[in-house]
Amino acid sequence: MSTSTTTHTQSVLGEELGPLADNERLKRESNFLRGTIEQDLQDPITGGFTSDNFQLIRFHGMYQQDDRDIRNERVKQKLEPLHNVMLRARMPGGIISPEQWLAIDKFATDHSLYGSIRLTTRQTFQFHGVLKPNIKLMHQTLNSIGIDSIATAGDVNRNVLCTTNPVESELHQQAYQWAKKISEHLLPKTKAYAEIWLDGEKVETTQDDEPILGSHFLPRKFKTTVVIPPQNDVDVHANDLNFVAIAEQGKLVGFNVLVGGGLAMTHGDTSTYPRRADDFGYIPLDKTLDVAAAVVTTQRDWGNRSNRKNAKTKYTLDRVGSDVFKAEVEKRAGVVFEKSRPYEFTERGDRIGWVEGIDGKHHLTLFIENGRLLDYPDKPLKSGVAKIARIHQGDFRMTANQNLIVAGVPSEEKTQIERIAIEHGLMDETVSEQRKNSMACVAFPTCPLAMAEAERFLPEFVTDVEKILRKHDLPEQDNIILRVTGCPNGCGRAMLAEIGLVGKAPGRYNLHLGGNRGGTRVPKMYKENISDKQILQEIDHLVERWSKERLEGECFGDFTIRSGIIDEVVVSKRDFYA
């Protein structure tokens, strides 16, 4: 096996994959992710980044975007798009202190176009709308409070997720520590981030600087999680590498390792498809970092660098064979996977409201619709969280469902925090279970990939779905996991929903059915390229059948499979497009 950069072609396991994609040239010539980003920062002519730097800033945790709502108007005025960046922070496990929160709140208020903090499905926060003159200040502000955005985008291992589990505090702490260790172990070692954004000292680099990621980094983005059953709040089958915590008497003893999940696809390209992760088996704790590195380096060496649409780990497993990939991981890690230990995923949603942990501390999970923290006229959400942060002695935990946990609250602090939350609309008893189990990606106006609305579309759409559920006399607890994405890239994890909408064009979506509550089944397309009105008509008909024909306790996704509305999915390219 080899990856040739001198001939600009790729051969893996004797198979010629073709000429390298241009992104491989970009990474090779970037001087370990430096490029000419510093020069671009000094360019007052444009508000954006030019040439390769447009892509390279992703390795530093940023995407260049513009406000698509005003793009056409600016063209008429002979102005370039309103270029700005979105930054995604690196927060393994999503834990942040009140002091850190207040600092990011202030930066968002003072230095971003929208003033919001966006909680994401990657269990971290994003700044949106930061103009070029404020980018360096943004990184330096984060650095001053112990946060960075290294490797939260680009062809690297991204922010490592961890089940938030506020009840079993000791087990969560152990799992969280491993999420942090994995994140640090797989980070790029180049000093480019410190040099460019933190005015770090320039250093000479060699080919040995990236022992895990390699001088060309990974073929494509790579996502890792640590999950504590029975909660699957991180959606393991959306990720390349997953460590499923195995506990004995409340103590973490090892992990089952799942490899090769992923949800992204491309409309009209049947060589792309969502895929469940494969279960490789069990490892003891002391082999965790070795296995993490082995999976990453195998994907580094074997992943498709010729066709980026087929570059993720899921396609590598399908191309070379899961058993072949697993054997290579065992060889590189010096481990033999044991038979997987028993576990089960039963739910994915966050426990909204108060719960008491085994340590006697209280934890308040706040439902944040679409993760957008902003001060609305009737709900000053962002100000409310900041007010809580000024008195809270514990920490905050961002969830992979875009919600926020006020964690570690002593009994004497509980009443005051609840009062603040209610006053600012952060606790609202009128929010339905259906709304709590619905989620969307950002999409318009900032995401350049969006084909249809998602975040701005979801609230009213959920209201319509709530009406349908009431129309058919379904009780509050009988809700549907509903997710909307503005494109097929997978950010909103619609391809693990009971009802998943994937944007196709303005006002039009592909409708997918058949996921389950535990997040272990990928849905299939039911209707293609239909309007939101048509989708609601379909949901109305399907929910009516569900209400009349279901078995006792049968969830919507399971019903669509049993009743033959949708075929059960055995996840593969063939089954997904059958």
C-alpha cells in the first residue's frame, strides 16, 4: 500500500484510485496548515480569504460564510458578499465553566454580526458573523480563557463528543476524561495555530511533526465519540469512531469500539450513502489511545484521496472490507479485539428539567430550540444564561442535542437558578415533548451549502406536527424524533431520525422514514423533492395510521417498518437506494 504524492495518484492495497484530489495538493503545499493566512489577514481589499486559505482556515476551526439573505442586493450595489467567519470551538465533552461562558457571551455581543451563541450537534458552541478585523481577537479571547478551535473543521479528527449523563456523575467524569485524552492525542501537532492567531514563535517544521495525522492530514473529516449506554445522545452511527463505555459496579472498565458510521451523502450520487458503524469488539481502557490512533492512521493511509465524496471512513470499510480494516487496526494497535460486551441504547433525548445526581447535586437541562441563544423580545435566553453564569458554582454542559445543562447545582442554589431560568424563558412548561425531540442544522442564511431552510423552518413546522398529533388524539409522550437538514451533508443528523427531512431546494425536501428511538437504524427515502405542505399531508396520513394500527407502546419509526410503509433498513448502498 502506498500513497504517492510525486505522481499525484493514489494506490491502496494494489488498487489504483486515480489522480489525487486538489485538496491533497492544498494540504501538501500548506506548510503544515500555515498557507498565506497571515498575509490575507492584512489585506484590506477583501473581507474574505483568498485561494487555498479559504479551505485552510477550516483546519483552524473556521468556515468563511456570507449573509445569503443580502447577497443579491450587494451584487446589485457592486459589492462583494458580506464575508465573515463562523468559528466552532474545541470543547471535548462539551463542558465549560461559568467564567468561560461569560467571556464567550461578551465576545458574541460585542464582536459578531448576530450577537448569538449557537450550541451545535457537535457538543460545542459556534460564533457566527465575525468579520475579518475581529478574527484574531476572537482566537486570543478564547485562548485567554483556555479554549481553542484547533481541528474542529477540516480533514482532521474533530471535537470529541461524550454523553452528558448528569445523573451518574462518577462514570460520566471517567468517560469525559477519556474524551479529553482522545482529543489531545489526535490533535494536529503543527504550531500553525499558535503562530497565526496567538503570535506564537515561528518554528521550523519537519515531516515528523504529524506522527498520527501525517503531513497530508486525513483524506476527509473524522468524528469521534465516547458514549455511555443506554443514552445514545451522541448518535454513534453518525461518527467514524465510537467508544461505547462498559462499566462494572459504576466504574469504567473498557470500551466497545464502533467504526465507520456516517450520514453525509450527495443528492443524485448513488455512490454516496449513510452508513451504520461496525462493531469491532471490546478493548480494556489501557488500549484506548492505541486503538484511536490505529483507526485514524489506517484511515489516513487507506482512505480515498482521489474522490472526496468517497473519502470518509465508511467508504474505506466498504471498499477494503470491514474485517481487513479491523485486522489492520489490531496490528497497528497491538491488540486483539475481544467479543463486544452487552449494551443497549434505549433513548437519545436529553432529560429536560431537573434531575438529581448520585452525588446529591442537582442538574438542570435547559431546552434551547435549535441551540440558538439570543435575546428574543419575549425570551431573553442569552441574557438569562449569562445571569445564571454569574452565580453558578458548578459547570455548564453542552449536549449533542443542542441543549444546555446547568450542572452540579447545590440544593441551596436551586431555587434562585430556577427563578432566573423561568424569568428568561429558559424553562417553559408549555414546550411539548415533540418540540424537545426535534432538531435542525443552521442552513440559511449563513451556511453556504444550504439548499433549503432548516433552523428558521423548524419551529413553525413543529407547531404543525403538534397539531397533527393532537388531531389524532395521541398523548404527549407519543412524539416523533424529527430532524431537518438544509442539505444532505448530515449536520442535523436527519438520517437517524424517525422522520428526517433533507433539503433539496428552497421549500422542498426529501422525506425519510424508518429510524428508531435508540438511533441504531438509518431511515429510507419515502418521498423525494416534495414541498413542506405535501410533507405535512403525508405525516397527517401516516400519523392517522399509527394512531389506529400500532401495537401497544410501538414508536412511530418501528410502526413504519412493521406495517410495510418503509422497508427495514440493513444499512448498505444497495439497501439505502433499493
